[in-house]
Amino acid sequence: MTEKCNRCRFWQVDGATAVSGNPDEAFGSCRRHPPVIVDAIADLLAGLLAVGSYQTSRVLPTDQLAQASRQPATRADDWCGHFELPPHRNPANLPIC
């Protein structure tokens, strides 16, 4: 089996990109690790992008922190080195007959 994001237990497809019929052309997000704050989005939400008024600290409420958080976006045929089969496809989880 080829180790690709679209076959990994941690990957979630973006349904809007999965319309071509080729499962390797979709995009999605890797959910192996928690989301991270994207500074540019946090700055926009905090109103810190005005010219000449950049501040080094910002305090955002929880709902805005959630809006500024993202999982890494990947193509279906990408691979990162942390590949794991989904539990239902892992041979180690199959019953012994």
C-alpha cells in the first residue's frame, strides 16, 4: 500500500475539493497534531495590521483564537512520514480465524 495522506488515519478530506473523481487530486487537513495559531489571521482578528502600528503582544478571546487556528493543509497524494493506517484497514486489528 502506498503511504499517502488520503490513506492515513489522521487525514480529513475537504469535500469541496474531492469532486474530480481522482482521489489523489483532493485537498484536506492533517489532524495528527493539534491546530496551530496562524499569526497573520490572529493579527487580522486583533486589528494589528494597520500601517505603522504593529504591536508585539495581543490578547484574543477564545472564539477568535479558535478562528485563527488551523490544521496543516495537504494534497491527498502528499506524505509526511507520520503515516498510519486507519484502524479498520490495519492488519494488526483484523481477527485471527
